Amino acid sequence: MNGKEIFDYYQSAALRNGFGSAEFRYGNLLFEALRIEGEEKIFKMLEEARSSGKRIGLGYSTPPKDTDMEPDLVIMV
């Protein structure tokens, strides 16, 4: 599967499993990652994550000083 297909797979799983499910949370995380880094980078990262058994995660470039700060980095975990 290419990165776009992997992304679409997780988005479909999120819809199938519904609000509150692990698949829904991961689908939303991937959508946020796409917003932060753009399609090209995220699709490539999804391919790398799949081949290495890892997942995409979100992080902070600096430690959050308050609870309103949103993640601004995409990482593999």
C-alpha cells in the first residue's frame, strides 16, 4: 500500500468503528498530522511507519506551558 492508501484505510476504520474508538482517535491524529506537515510528508511517514511496525504520533517542539497549546510536530513512535 502507498501512503495515501494507508491514510484512507485508517480514515475508513475511524468511520466504521465510530466516535471514541481507538481507530477514531488514530484517524483524527493522522488528519491533524496531515494539517501540520502536509500530504507528501505524512504519506511517506505512513509508508515508513508501516514497514517498521511503528505509528505516527504528535509532539511539541517546546514543552507545553499551558494546556491550550496544540502539538506542532509529527513523530514516529
